[in-house]
Amino acid sequence: MSLALKRIEEIIAPTLTDLGYAIVRLQMQGERHPTLQIMAERLDRKIMDVEDCAAISRAISPLLDVDDPIEDAYSLEVSSPGVDRPLVRAEDFERFAGFEAKVEVAYLIDGRKRFTGRLVGLVDGNVQILVDGEAQDLPFEDIVKAKLVLTDDLLAAASKEQGL
């Protein structure tokens, strides 16, 4: 995470926590017309809706205006992670153990960079994933991108968690 994004997280995280939300991911996208994407989830794990995103935007816009951590003009986008959410923090890999995921690493491991399989969790600082029945250890610090795969199991768990 860049220094600017770390600074933004420091600025907005306490307010989001007070409002009942947690940051999932911060990302700057685009060069000519940059967009600050803030992906958040509710601490009570209920489904995020448009009102949640609007509440977050209203709460953090003034904080970002006052501190001004981004030099140029930018757009603010607040979104939910969705069911097939990105996996960003180490605890995400523990929380979603048992579900299918796609994981990409920075360098070749056993001749490949992309792995799809069932998450086992964290083992000795590595994300462990079952690929074709074989356990594969991926160093957490080398993961470039990871997300859950939309499966019937994941949809059923999301429905159960949300009481749908």
C-alpha cells in the first residue's frame, strides 16, 4: 500500500469504525481522472446497501477535504466488497477458510503465479490453499491479488449469514 493510501486509512478508519464499518480495501485507479475507491463492510456483517455507502461518503469526505492527502483532483467511490470479495488482509484468509479462492503471487511458485483452490487458512505466515487436492503454501507477503470465487457454497453461506 502506498504512503498516500496508508495516510488515508489513518484518517478515515477511526470514523468508519465509530459508524460500524471496516475498510476492506483502499485503491487509487486511473491517472488522468483518478478515483479513490474505498471498499468497506459493515462490522455486523449485514449486507451493505446504497445508504451505507452514502453514509460513509458523507462522513469521510470532510475528513479528506481538511487533511487533503491527495494533491490532485479525484473522485471518491465507496462500495461494498460483494460476495466474491477481494482477500486483502491475513485475517481474510482465515475468515474465509473452506471457500474457493483465486490467488495470484508476485513470482513463480512451482512454475506458476496463479492458484485456484479451497482456502485452508494461514499456516506459519503462509496462505495455504488446496489445489487439485494438494496443499500449496503461498507466502502472504508475496500475494499480489486474491479473491473469493462465486460458488454455490459461498452463496449459501452469504444467505445464511444475512438471514436471507
